[in-house]
Amino acid sequence: MRIVVLAGGIGGARFLLGVRAYAREVGAEVTAVVNVGDDLLLHGLRVCPDLDSVMYTLGGGADPERGWGRVDESWTVKAELAAYGAEPAWFGLGDKDIATHLVRTTMLNAGYPLSEVTEALATRWQPGVKILPATDDRLETHAVVDGEQGQRAIHFQEWWVRYRADIPTHRFVFVGADAAKPAPGVLDAIGGADVVLVAPSNPVVSVAPVLAVPGLRDAVATGPAPVVGVSPIIGGAPVRGMADRCLAVLGVECSAAGVGRLYGGRRDGGLLDGWLVAPEDAGAQVPGVTVGAAPLRMTDETATAAMVRSALELV
Ligand code: GDP
Ligand code: FO1
Ligand code: CA
């Protein structure tokens, strides 16, 4: 059995722990197609937050509280940069994490595509899952916000970290998406999958930029594999993060049903065959989609693997 998972950072990474546990039980192969819209160039280094959250989490090196970066991290470089007054002061890289960005940037500068660099980094972490960036090309999420002279676009990280998603926002733009190509292996994985799972990731700024890569949404929506999504919203609120603010920008209700309808049923040109919601959202209806309910709190690998089983039972 071959399972493809569309994933962002923390929610995607924790879900993948459960997918991997399930896959080990049944002897399945897992490919994660991961968002790169959060990526940024900082102090000359290429930082890939969602790819790193997935790689560190599956490799046992993630910080469990923060959900991003390395466990037992130190912040000497951050403090030294601050002493120089280096900008941006609102975004900090940990010392251990910086090693990842150094290796990645060196390889990228030498001409290797991000997908090959990701594979090389993963040889250390042995994630047990094939981790693919959605694209090797530049695709950056920007938020269009109110500026002093009309609207301006700021990088997703500035919107998310500096402004905590709490400024008047008109829309999101996936800069570069039009010209991006799916990374090598992405379309083959989707075309050869027995099931595609949409992780309980942020639908607006994690899953949407993955689907914005030309050809990728079509491959999932018109491909042979059934598609099942898992709701990141429980009882009308995100489990963590600011998906509520992201959904508000789109005018979409922050609910399991709202996100399910945003993805839509395949019958109506959408994405989903199945949509798994939490027991408290059991009444949710998404036209053309089989909705199921199961506990959706990813408290540990066993609970998350049970979630994956419930998702697969929908199709
Ligand atoms: P990010 O890229 O690091 O922001 O992470 P993702 O986009 O992959 O995931 C963020 C989403 O994960 C948030 O909207 C959360 O609501 C969701 N999430 C986090 N923990 C859980 C959980 O235990 N269960 C469910 N269903 N969703 C979760
Ligand atoms: N999030 C923060 O809130 N503050 C930070 O300084 C910060 C640094 C950072 C460095 C590397 C990395 O991989 C992630 C980092 N994050 C930080 C998390 C990141 O901004 C977001 O949570 C994700 O991009 C949203 O998916
Ligand atoms: Ca993300």
C-alpha cells in the first residue's frame, strides 16, 4: 500500500508520526508532500520551516513544546546577531537549527535542487517517510495587508511571527506559484498512491500553497486514489496556531464543516472523498463528501495512528 500525505509543519509532522506507525503495522510506504510557502532567506541562509518540522519530528529531534526547531536548542547566534542590531529581530534561528540551514544552503548554492537537498538532510534523520518539497522552485506565501500608502505584500513569516496574524489582511499570494513545477517524484507518488491524505494542517497557508503548484491539485483531484482529509479545527477552533485568522481572511467559517467545504468534494471539482472530523463536530456536512467522526487529538503516536485508521475506513 502506498500513502501520500499533503502536509504543512507541526500538524503535518504530528500526523505523519501516526501515518508512519500505521504504515509500519501494515507494511505501507509513505510519501509526504510538504509546503515550502513558509520558506525564507535569512542572513543568507535558506530556512524551510515546514520541511524541517517534518524532518525533525519524524527524526526525533524536534522541540515538542514549540513544535518548530530543535529540542535542547541554544541561542548564541541569535544573541550575537541581536548585539549587532541585525534585522529581523522578530525571527530567531537556534544554533543547532542553523547547522541544517548551512548544509542546505551550501548544497543549494552548489546547484542541487531542494528535493535532493532534503533527501540528503534526511539521511541523518532517517524519518522513515519519503519527504518531498511540493516544488523545487520558489514559491513564497505573502500576505496583502494595509500599508501607509495603500496595500502592500509582506512575507508570510513577517505576517505570522511579527504581527501574529493580527493586522488587517486582504488576501494571500503564493509568489512564484504560476511558474513552479511539482518537485520530481511528487506527481508519480500521487499517481501511484492507494490513498491521499490531507493532514490536519493549516488549510490556508500550509495546504493551499502545496495545491497552488500547477498540476498538483489536478493530480490529486482527478487521480486514481481516494482522498481523505482530517480536520485541523475541533469544536470551532484550531488546536493550536492561528488558522482561525487565516480562515477569516478568506471569509471561511472556522469550523470543521467550513474547512471541509473549502476543500470541497471531488464530485464538485473539489478535493475530497472523505473528511474526518472530531466527535464534537459529528454533525458537519460537506456536500458530496463522506464525513466521519473520530477523536482527532494527536496526543501520542498510538492515538494518531488510530486517527489514520479511521480516516482510511472512510473510503
Ligand atoms: P504549521 O505549518 O507549523 O503551522 O503546521 P500545520 O499547518 O501542519 O498544522 C497546523 C494546524 O495543525 C493547526 O491549524 C492546528 O489546529 C492543527 N493541529 C495541531 N495539533 C492538532 C491535533 O492534535 N489535532 C488536530 N486535528 N489538529 C491539530
Ligand atoms: N516562529 C516564531 O514564532 N518565532 C520565531 O522566531 C521562529 C523562528 C523559526 C526558525 C526556524 C523555523 O523552522 C521555524 C521558526 N518559527 C518561528 C516557526 C515558523 O515561523 C512558523 O511556525 C511556521 O512557518 C508556520 O508554519
Ligand atoms: Ca506552515
